[in-house]
Amino acid sequence: MSDPDIPTTDVHAIPAAIGDDLVVLDVREHHEWAAGHIDGAIHIPLGELPVRVGELDPSVRTLVVCHLGGRSARATQWLHAQGHDVTNVDGGMEAWEQAGRPVVS
């Protein structure tokens, strides 16, 4: 099901402590973000990404997350084409929470 042209990672491959060398971009809608998100993540809903892309540093490794991985895969593909160092988080926030990773609201 996953597209081999879209860089993707499993949630278990993500370091437990996300440092300054890694950014998490959450492309879910505002109500989804408010319900719970990864601490320190940047929130840019998918529909706003083309006009807000300037807020992202293309040279910093960025993990892109949504609810299940579909929207983040589209965002990853688009950002990758723009020259960004991006990777889609397979399974999205659903996989993140199932792995016992912390969420803030």
C-alpha cells in the first residue's frame, strides 16, 4: 500500500527524545491537533501547507504525521518535491499512541 517514492519510517524507528536536529510536522486539522499532538511538533494543516511552507527549514530532517498516514504521505511527497528533507510517519498518530509515545493537548 505504501508508495516506494515517499520516504517513510515506522514509529518505532523514531528516537524517544526528539532533538533539535529533528522536526515533527503535524498536518492534521485544528480540532485533531487540539485533541492531542506530539510535544514540540509544528502544526500546519495540510490545506495550509502551500502558503505556510516558508515556516519550515528545508535542510532540517522533518517527520510528517497525520491521523493514519494518508495526508502526511501527500504532504511528504509534496515537500520532498520542494527539496525538503522529509519522512512520512507510517500509521500516523494512531501508531504513535499505540506505541505508547507521549501526547500533549
